[in-house]
Amino acid sequence: MRYSVLLLAGVLLVAGCAAEEPTTYGPTVAGPTKKPKTSAPAPESTLPEVEKPVERVTGGPLCSRFSTAEISRQLGLEVRKVVVSKNGPYSVCTWRTVKAVEGEGVVTITRGDGSLYSAFQQQVVAEAKSKKARGRKELEGVGDVGFAIGASVSGIPNWYAGVEQGGVLTGVRLSGAGSKASVGTIKAFMIEVLARG
């Protein structure tokens, strides 16, 4: 009997202790986690930047993409404010030199539909040849197809270039006594015009 009383007391003791322990366990409450401060910069993106396509514009919007000072530096002579005009199916930006001397300096940008490329090329070649400027070169790597023609005649450089790119015709001209006009400058100018619109 004594043995059963002890057994019963042991069972009650274990049951009592078990009753005091929770039967469900919930989340514990902890303080905020501290993150160590680092001075390392955020990693650079390895994704390539998406290039926006160049919007080809004509008339005033195209002309306004070049300042008078930029055109003066390009030609190597001071030019007046741009004049925007239409010449048949073409829109034309024209800058003329401030000082009217023999072989007046001029810079032009001509823009039209790409279907006019052959006609424009024939017109420019005829004009250049009438001024005895016959140094024709293909403009490789500029536009879909392109050419430059010109020369320095009687000390006056006179250069033209035409390019068809993406269905748009672009023509440029640099000329004038004492100007920087050359096959190199006409090509560089054409690349800049195409890059800006």
C-alpha cells in the first residue's frame, strides 16, 4: 500500500508539473536586428543601357540643334544666325559667314525623304562639278549609303556630302575662303548631324 501511495504521489507530481508548462509555443519577442554599416558602393548594373533611337527631324527643329557658335567652330569662320527654308521637297538650314568675302562661307544641312537620295546626289554632283570640285569619295560607315564631293578650287574649299539612312536623306555643305572645309571635316560634320537628329 505504501508502495501504491508513493506511486500515486509520483504520478500526481509529474502531472502537476506538466500542467504548468504551456502546451502551445508562440513567437518570441526580440529586438530589432542591427545591420552592420558598410561604406562599399552599391554594385553597378551589368545590364546594357537601352539606346533611344534618334528621331530624324526637319526644318526648324533640326536647325535649332546646332548653335551659331558650334557652326562657326565647325567652319572655322564666324557665321550669322541660321535661316530655315524649303527648297522643293527639301528643308534646309543655312548659316552664312558674317564677312562677305570672295568665296562667301556657307554651311548647310538639307533633309528630305530617303527616296530622293539619287536625285539629290545627281544635283549635288552637278553643282560641285560646275565649281570644278571633282574629288568624289564614298562615305563608308556613315549611313546606309553616302558620298562626299569637293575640292579646294583657287584656294577656296568647297565640300558637299549626302547620306541616306533609315529612309531619310541628309545633305551637308561646308565652304568658304579660309574655312576648315575638307573631306575630313565634311564627314565629321555629317556624323554629328546624324547623331543629333
